[in-house]
Amino acid sequence: MPISRRESGIAPAVRALASQVHPVFMLPPVACSLFGGVLAGAFAPLAGALHTTAIFAAVYTAHIKDGYVDFYLRDEDDDHPLSERGCKAALAGSTALFAACMAGLWLRVGLGAVLLTLPTWLVAYHHAPQLDTNPVTATTGYPLGIALAILGGYFVQAGTLAPIAVAFAAVFLVLLSGVKVIDDAQDFDYDKSIQKRTVAVTVGPRRARTAAYALMATALVLVVALTALSVFPPSSVAAVAGFGAVAGVARRADAELATMLLVRGSYVFLALLLVAVWFRPFA
């Protein structure tokens, strides 16, 4: 059986495998790995490359497994570019790449780097069908991966963790959990019909939306508080203003448009935090 469901051959197989690379959702974890390294104040290219590649492999695993479960096991999707064999081959390949990166990190940095990075693959592989059926784990899976990418990216450069890395990981965990609640609300009717317990299905769309923006507001308040405590540089408040403006517009939009705005707003948030940490303009 070919890798692609539509055609046989090398080119169709490559296209089918490449179709599972989703930049909108894959770039933030990879960027957060690099961001963690920036927080450390020094960057060793080999260690950084191993960690970012491991994070990419973990997120790719999540996309492949999610597509396989939704199409072949749950019959949720109407189509999928990969054959069943192709899905399993892609899972084997991404897992092998992740394992190779783990071996490299162990040799280059030590066991601590492995212990901080391995959970990203575990969360990715078990997202479907285990973690995505519970409102808590369905919401926090991707944000937890982002938080772990920051912590791991920092650790592989510094060999330890510091309060600023833990603080940034916590902020992104809370902020992106709010964004994820809005994202899941797009599929409320369908998720309810198959008894998939997202936050929107569990408490209703209106309460879910309120909870989502409460989480995002909490994350922004946390940034301000940590800036006042000198954990974050003073210019970090610019990130709060940037994301706050986007969230204000998104609050008046429907779930689909709000998700698009908030995901891109999180890019702005990360970029402004990166500028604040790297350049420290008010230092």
C-alpha cells in the first residue's frame, strides 16, 4: 500500500507527508524552543538545533496521530492525504527522529534535558484519542507543549532552570489555554454530537468564552505582576498591550475569526517578549 491515499510513487508520498506540516501550529513550539535559549543569555547551536528538531518531531507526531485517529478510527474527517500505512510510517519516522534528538541531548547536555523534552512527545502521541476527550487535558495539551518547549530550550543552553524561564512557561500555559478554549468552541455542535467533552461542550459556549478570556486576562496580569517584581524586563508590558488589543477585537468576533486573531496575536505577544528580553530597551 502506498504512503499517499491518492497516488503511488515518491513524489505523491512526499506531498502527503509534507501536508501534515502545519506552520500556524508548528512554528510557535519551535519558536518557543529558540525563545527559551534566548532567555538563557547564550546559545549553543548544536544543543539548540537538537532541541528545536525534537520539538518539531513531537508536534509532527501529534498531527499525524490526530489525523490517523480522526479519519481511520473515529471516522470524523472526510478525507486524509496519508494511507493507513503512511500514517504509521510517518509516526515511526517522527518518533525515530525524536529519539535520535533525545540521544543527542543526553550526550550533549545531560539527563535533565531529556526529562524536560520527553514529555512533549508523550503529550503529542497521546493527545488523540486519550487526552482530547477530557476538557482539561484537551485544552492544556498544546499550551503545555509550548511551556515545555520554553523550559527545555532554556535548560539545554543553561544546564539549569531559572525563575524567568519558569515564569514565561507559566504565562504561555495560561494564555494559550484560553486561546485553545476559543479554538475548540468552533466545533461545538460536532463535538457535542459525538460526546467529545471540550470546555465548550462541558459548560456551554457562553461560559466557555468567559472562561477563555479570564484565562488570557490572568496571563496578562501575571506578566505585569512579574514585571513589577523585576522577574521580567520593564518593556514586557508592551507585549501585554499588544495582545490585549488583539483580544479586545477578538472578543467581538465569532469563534472562527477570534481563533485566527488570537493565534496571530500570540505571535505578536511572543515577538514583543523576545524583543523585551533580547534588547531590554528600558534597561
